[in-house]
Amino acid sequence: MRIGLIAMSGVRVRTKELAELGVTLPQFVNRGAVVASLPSLGLLTVAALTPDDVEVVYREIDELPGEGELEMFDLVGISSFSAMIDDAYALADSYRAAGVPVVLGGLHVTLMPDEAAGHADAIVTGGAEGAWPRLVADFQAGRMKPRYEGMRQDVFREPWYAKPRFDLLAGRPYNRVTVQTSRGCPLNCEFCAASLRITNSFQQKPVELAIAEIGEAIAQVDRPFLELADDNTFVNKKWGKQFLRALAPMNVMWFTETDISVADDPELLDMLADSGCRQILVGLESPDADGLAGMDPHDWKRRHADHYLEAIERIQSRGITVNGCFILGLDGDTPATFERVRDFVTRSGLLEVQLTVQTPFPGTPLYERLRREGQLLSDRYWDRCTLFDVNYRPKNMSVEDLETGMRWLFGEIYNEREFIRRKRRYMDILHENGTAERLATAC
Ligand code: B12
């Protein structure tokens, strides 16, 4: 038996003008095509959960023959994010029309299971852990069911855990690999459409497993750069220090997403720098503390906003750049907000900035609220879930204000002169702290 796992990879920017201005989804511009071809860790995990006697083939969507031709398999599994779900459905429909049964899984399918079920012989919601092995066994026995619910907890424990099949990446042109050390995030922000939506609670991988995966992942590619595919890696500082202690000798440069509280722990910051961490992506969301009110149930982000400037300085002085993320179009935002974001970026010394528009991804609490309030611009806009398209009426400005303000802000922040200015300032901070010299002798 031969199973084809197909990744809907690539990035999606519908607004050409913004694309030209240069969007920096974690360093979009710099990483360009490389980032777009990050492998699907979800499908490498599904592959690992497949019984050994079944052949698994991993394909990027661009590797398929195209134009009406299909590579044939006994069963096809397709992964899903919202932005390309219609392409995923079209592919699933073609396979089914050709008589090949299709399974759909992933974030979008978990959030919109009924819709997805219309394009699949079976869907998997939640993690593949606990569902995929049963599904394959049922398929082999000729009794595959239409729906399987995967594990939403204990995913990193026996018997559910499986080490992703990084070996499937061998010989492929990647130089960035992803490893997940945790799933979910205790902050529980209203807008979050990430791994939080496939878990019941924050799940953390034991350090030994995370390190073993990293070792295997980086062994597959030349000059690897590691990305942790986490939503918030350093929630638990004790775990964080154990992890960094084990990671440091591996001599790998890496990046992750975490919250601003890492800045409160000087020892952790030193360890981050010493372990090869080159950048962390932090959801600052707004320069205005009041703009963060109600974003998460404990007002965690609002309570931390007053320390943003100091925290950024502390992190960057260690030689770890902060990619500060701002969400435009929050309830508290007005047309004056764009200038405030620009001024904050100038004051903060942030080297990298990620500007995105608030996006009501289907199935999130934000989506439910805006739908209830009648603020969504259409019923179905999944292909516009790019983080750059406006899909709702903001509270304190018009849709046009938001679009115009966003374009203006992109022009202000993503231009070469500005980037050079930010880079100079960053280098000055490094020299003042003696960090530049230390980095030059490291990695
Ligand atoms: C790496 C990454 C990428 C890579 C993806 C590479 C790839 N081929 O998968 C790249 C850079 C290409 C990318 C692109 C985009 N991304 Co992105 N990305 C991520 C990131 C950081 C990690 C995803 C990951 O690897 N998770 C770990 C794996 C293990 O989890 P998983 O995929 O959910 O898989 C598990 C289950 O879902 C399930 N499963 C998944 N697939 C399948 C399939 C089957 C058959 C089965 C049975 C089970 C199953 O089993 C897995 C194991 O339990 C997340 C943020 C985050 N921290 O989660 C954003 C994230 C997924 N991206 C997001 C977005 C918006 C985008 C873009 C639209 C950006 C843009 N404008 O271009 C594009 C869309 C691409 C597309 N093709 O649709 C959103 C998606 C939200 C949503 N609900 O759709 C996220 C959550 C970030 C955010 N801001 O909220 N991204």
C-alpha cells in the first residue's frame, strides 16, 4: 500500500501592492523562496505515525504533475491552512473523482470540520496522534470512517508520540527545518488560529525528545537553520533552561516565537544567546496598552505592554534580534494608530517588524464574535486569510482607513533607508554591550 501525503506549501499574498512594499512575515523579504518552501512538519508527523509496512510518499503541491494529471496513490492525505484550503479541496475533489480516497486534516479542517467533510472520504480533527494509526488500520480493513478525532492532550507521550520522519527531507533543497517543542499557548488570545486550536492545554515536549528531533532534522540538510514551530516556546523557564543547556553544544542557529517575558530572566537571555538563538518573534500586537485590553482572558498582554521598550532593549543587547509583531485594526485602533506604531518602532530599536491585519480565521473566538456582531465583510473569505487582507469592519475606523493606513505604514517601515537605520542602531547596541565581538567569535 502507498500513501501520498501532500503539503499545501508556499506563501500567499493577494495584495500585490503590499507584496511589493515587502511584507516581513518572519523575515519574508530576506528569506523569500526559502521560507515558502519550509516542509510540512504536520505531514512529517503523519508519516511517522504510519505503520512501517505502508509506503509513504511526501510531496509538495508544486511537485505534483499538474494540469489534469495526478500521481496515483492508494490513499491521499492533505494538510490544511485556511488561505489555501480551496486549492486543497480542489485537489481532493480531483483525486476522489479519479477514485483515490482522500483524508483531510490540519488546522483549517479542525476548525471547519463540516465544510471539509464535503471534500473528503475521511477527516481528522485535532492532532494526527491517536487518529492516523486507527484510520490507516481501518482503511486497510476496508472500514474507514468519515471522521476521526485525534488527541488534544498527551500528544508528546507514549503511545501517542511519534518522531517526525525528518529522513523524508533528505536530498531536498531545504536549508531551514522546523521542529515543534510545544503545542498550544496558555495566553489564549482571541485571534489565535495556531496550534492552540488543536489542543486542550499547553503541551510541552520532554527536552530529550526535542533535542533528538533537532539532531535528526538538522542532519538532513546543508548548513541548517532551525525554526521552532511553536506558538510560545519559553512559557516554562525551567524547561527552557534545560532545553537551552542541551541545545547549545549542537552549534545550530535558530529562531522561535515566544512571549516578551523572556526578557525578565537574565540567565535565560544569556543562555538563549549562547545556544545560537538569532531571533525571536514576539507578538507585541499594539504600542498602546489599552489597545490590548481583553485580547487574552487574563489581560496578560496589556499588563506587560508598559515594559515593551525596556524588554526589547534587554533582548537585543544579547545579540538576539526581536521581530516585533503588530496587529493592525484592533478594536481600539483608530486612524491615529498607524503613526503610533511607526513612532514605537522608531523608539524601540526593533530590528525587524511584522505588520499584519487582524484576521478572523474561521473557527476562532474572534471570528465568532465578529460574526455575531455582524462585522464580517462576507460569509466565506478563506482565501483572504493571508494576514494582509481586511475581512471585517474595524470598530473605530472604516475598512478604507485600515487599508490606507496599512499601506502607509508598510511604506514607512519596510524601506531600505529605515532598515539600514534600524540595523545601525542595533549594531551600536551590540558594540556598546561588547556583544558584537562575542558573536564574531561564536558560530
Ligand atoms: C511553518 C509555518 C508555515 C510554513 C508552512 C510549511 C508547510 N508546508 O506546512 C510556511 C512558511 C510555508 C507558511 C505559510 C503560510 N502560513 Co504559516 N505557519 C507556520 C507555523 C509557524 C508552524 C506550523 C507547523 O509546522 N506546525 C506544527 C505541526 C506539527 O502542526 P500542524 O501542521 O497543525 O499538524 C498537526 C495537525 O494539524 C494534524 N495534521 C496536519 N495536517 C494533517 C494532514 C492529515 C492528512 C492528517 C491526518 C492530520 C494533519 O497532525 C499534525 C500533528 O498532530 C504556524 C504558526 C504556529 N506556531 O503554529 C504558522 C501558521 C500555520 N501560518 C499561518 C498563515 C496565515 C500562513 C500563510 C497564509 C501566510 C501567507 N500570507 O502566505 C501561508 C499559508 C500557506 C498555505 N499553503 O496555506 C497561520 C494559519 C492559520 C490558519 N488557521 O490557517 C499560522 C497558524 C500562523 C498564524 N499567524 O496564525 N507557514
